[in-house]
Amino acid sequence: MKLEEFLRLNAPEDLASLTSAIAEASVSVWDNIPFKSGLLSEVNPSGEKQKAIDVFSNDLFVEALAATGCVREVASEEMAEPVEGKGAFSVAMDPLDGSSNVESNNPLGSIFGFYSKRLPASGRSLAGALYVTYGSMITLTFSFGKGVHRFVATRDGAKMSFELLSVNLKLPDKPEVYGFGGFRKDWITPVRKFVDSLEERGMRIRYCGTFVGDYNQVLCRGGIFAYPQLLKKPQGKLRVLYETAPMAYINEEAGGYASDGSRDILDITPSTLSEPSPAYIGSAPLVHELERMISSEK
């Protein structure tokens, strides 16, 4: 089944339009990654150096989303202020997750949250979320609150189209992989003890430095991904609106759980657009176990 037909049958009209716009723009992002990998002199609002592909991806997605007429505002990790519209949904996005991996040709991604309220807002106001993976192929993984579905880009004559790959994705019962960001020496004690226990259980480390790529491994194979609370960075690194809440939404629909160490990430209402939080996301039993370990050492 093609993406357009699936969306017509299974998605609200506005969310279908936004998803189609992202799908089409993602092909252009993928095509341009080899040609726009250089660093610019600018930095984004989080203080990170921007690559040309960051700016290209941001501008392309903003234009594509705005053209649908379905957005109230588009907020991005790469912009200081949202772009205003007159539609129903606020879109928060990380237009190119993991762009530091461009030179090493590791997986990249894009993350989108479709919020029913003005930003900043709680993840409980998400009406849907989507992430794109750019690797040997392009995949779209999304949920509008009725399961997690995945489409893959295929060649259709002179253009790319998206075909259904999986419906109602669920995290496997038996967890196999884990990936934790930051340096081990900087992790808080409960996190170090927990990771030691995962290694003793025979779980395998999978960490490439791209949230989308690392979480995608967890969704396929079961396990846990984290960018944890650090000794000198208690708020972690990943941004709630742009990254952790949309991914937590998809993860919950896949039967998992996501926490900041003490509460569900979807219950966080950020005070700013770029507010970060620690993130522990994946198979529910593992995340709850780590949550208990963190709580017991406070």
C-alpha cells in the first residue's frame, strides 16, 4: 500500500497533509546530504555549530510544512523563533538529527511532533509524531495514536514513492540492545550500575550518536536508549519539544515507556522551546527498573 492511500484511510486530513509534505521533503534532504556537509560559521539556538545540511533541511521542511496550510507554527531546533501560520497544529522538529555524523556516514534522521496546542506544550498535547531515518534507504515511522507504522521509499519511475513496510510495530518482549550517551565517567551512579547490569545480562551495546538511529535499533530489537542525567549536566542534552516527547509518543504507542528518571516524559511541560531533559526510552520494564534505581539513590 502506498503512503497516500494509507493516510487517506487512517489519518485525519491535516495530519495526512503534514506527513505527505515531510515524506516528499525527506527525499530532497537525503539527496543533498553528500553535497551540503560543510560547517557554516553560524550556531543554532542551543550553541551548536550548524552545517549547511542543517540549514538546508530546516528551510526545506519549514517551507513544505507551511505550504500545507495546516500549521499554527513551526518551531525548530535550528531557529530562535517559530514560523507562524494559520493552521491547527504546532509542529516542533529536529530537522536533521545527528548531523555531526555526516562525515563518518553514520545514520541520520529527522524528528517531528504534531502538537494540538501552542508551544511550549506538554507531550500529552501531541496528536501525532514521526521520525525519518536516512541510511541505505529512507524510512518514515509514525503514529497518530492508533499504532506505529513504517513506510520505505521506493523508486517509482522517475520519482520516489513510499510503500508500507510494517503496521502496528511493537517493541519485542525480549530486550537485546542498549545505547547510552555521554561519557561513562560523567554518568550518575545509578546509571552506571544499571548499565553494568545490562552487560551482565548479555545485552549488546548499539550506539551511533544519532537519537533516531539508536532508538530505531531499540524499536526493532527491544531494549533501552538513553541520554542520561550527567554529574555536571543534570538536565541532560536532548530537547523535550523537538526530540524526547515526539519519540516518547511513538515509543508509548509501540508498548514502551519513556522517563526523565522520575516521571513520564510526556507529562513534562517545558518552560522554553529548547528546554532539555534526561531521557530513558524503550522497553517499559527496563525503563521502570532504571527509574526505581535512580529514585532509591536520591
